[in-house]
Amino acid sequence: MRTYFIAGNWKMHKTRSEAAELAKALVSQLKDGKHKYLVAPSFTALETVGNIVAGTNIMLGAQNMAAEEQGAHTGEVSVLQLKDLGVQAVILGHSERRHIYKEDDELINKKVRLALKHGLEVILCVGELLEEREAGKAEAVCETQTVKGLEGVSAEDLKRVTIAYEPVWAIGTGKTATPEDADAIHAYIRKVIGKLYGEAAAKAMCIQYGGSVKPENAAQLMAKANIDGALVGGAALKAETFVPIAKFA
Ligand code: 13P
């Protein structure tokens, strides 16, 4: 049985005091929650939020990290610095990193391997652009991003990887993939994992859906056989919208 995993990606939002307020609300409202939870604030709020979620059922995640452990990398944040703050997981390969900041599969793979080497969990994001979907390439794009993103990752380390399918055209647009369309891609990604790591690993792999997840559509998405959770953006910024998703019935 896979555990549902609901994560909030706060992106470039919230000052420390705003982040603290939301984190406190989530701690109190999710303490009886039955699933696995994570919040990923900006780097600047990690310590503040980390102090609030420490010892609760909410994990602390970062939204990105450098591909190197340390050195002359102005403006970057290293895995060692994240671990020092109590970060337990990192989101890698988010479409905003891929498309706005031009991160490629090779760089993302380097980050994935470094994060796993240092004991972090990884949420590896994959997903196609609208023109790729319209050209019938959604599966191929997700397969390439999955295969390349996981290159050199051992079967043992794979247990700390979650894949987030985030169709780029559904992110922040209010357009959600239908549960059927999302499930079809999730099933395909699971097949890809099966080819790489075998049937048991494929069955165990947690695959989140991301892209305009809201309280109104969370339960329908989660009801699908291959959808094991959500990576939530906009609706993660308020307890009143994140909590109902996190406690979907
Ligand atoms: P939205 O939920 O705002 O569409 O964002 C999804 C996302 O990118 C989460 O990482």
C-alpha cells in the first residue's frame, strides 16, 4: 500500500512572519491528518518554518538546491546548508526551474544524486509543455525526464524518491488535467519505473500530481489508481485551501 503524500510548494511567496503564521496553522490543523505531509518554503523562511514543524507530522522541504556540495557558486544554496537547517526533502526539476532557469536533465540528475547521497528525500518533477501534449509527446517527454533524472540512482536510494507529474500547462493556470488524463500519465511513469527497477519498485513508487490542485478537485484526482498525492502551489499558500486538500476524503 502506498501512502498518500501531500506537499505544498510555496514558491517565491511569504516573508518569515507570513510563513510562520501559515506553518503554525498547518501544524494545528493537520495534527490528526492521516497522510504524509510536506511544506517547502523559500530558503529565507526554512529556519523559521523548520522550528515550527520540527517534531510534527509535517516534513520540511526545500524548493531547489545546488548541484555542488560547496564552493564558488554565488547565489546558490548547498545540500549541506539545507541539512544544517533540518531540511528533510528537496523538490528538484520543477518546471519553473526547467523552463525559466533553463535547468536541463543532466543538471537535475546531478542534484538528485547529490541530495540522495546526503540522505534527503527527493521530489523529482516531470511534465510536458502544452505544445508537447498537443503533438502527442506527453508520454515521451515524461519518460525522458524520468529516465534521465534517475540515471545512476540505486534501487535502494529510489525508495527516497517521489515523482511529481506536473503538466506545465496546468500549473498556475486554473486548468487541471482531468483525473483520467493524469492517471494515464501516472500509469505510464509507473511502467517506466518498472522497466528501470522492476515491478516491486514500480508498485511502491509514490507519484504525485501537480497543477491547479484545489479542494474541489483533490478527492477525484486522488481516487485514481495511480495518483498517490499532490504537489500543490497556489492552494498551498492558505491553510483554508491546503488543509482540505491534505485531508481529502
Ligand atoms: P499550482 O497548484 O499553483 O498550479 O502549482 C503547481 C505547482 O507548480 C506545484 O509545484
